[in-house]
Amino acid sequence: MLYIPEGFAHGYQTLTDNTELVYQISESYHPESATGVRWNDSAFGIEWPLPVTVIAKRDASYPLLDLPPVR
């Protein structure tokens, strides 16, 4: 179980095959209001444990931030 407060970005990677994810949100989903950050943006310096093999088109389409990389 993972709790993410409203307004916080989140990302996750499953480490085993055939994982099912079920989640609940506090409001009705409004696709036109959805926004996000790229999973591979160097501004965050995230080192994913496994290579990313499946990602939603929407998640892959977010623009990169114009920030210096994390070191």
C-alpha cells in the first residue's frame, strides 16, 4: 500500500511480471486536467532498478523539465 498526498507526483516500477495495480483517487478523473513529468527526466536523477519496458503513451509524452540534472 502506498499513500500519495493530493498534488504530489508519483511513479512506480513493478519488479515482477504480471503485477496488478489497483488504486483509488480522491476526485473524479479529468483527463484534460492531467499532467505529469517524464519518468526518465535527468532533472530528477531517478535510477530505476530495472530497464523500463512498458510505459503508457501519455507518460512517455510529457516534456522534459528545463532544470539542471541532479548530481
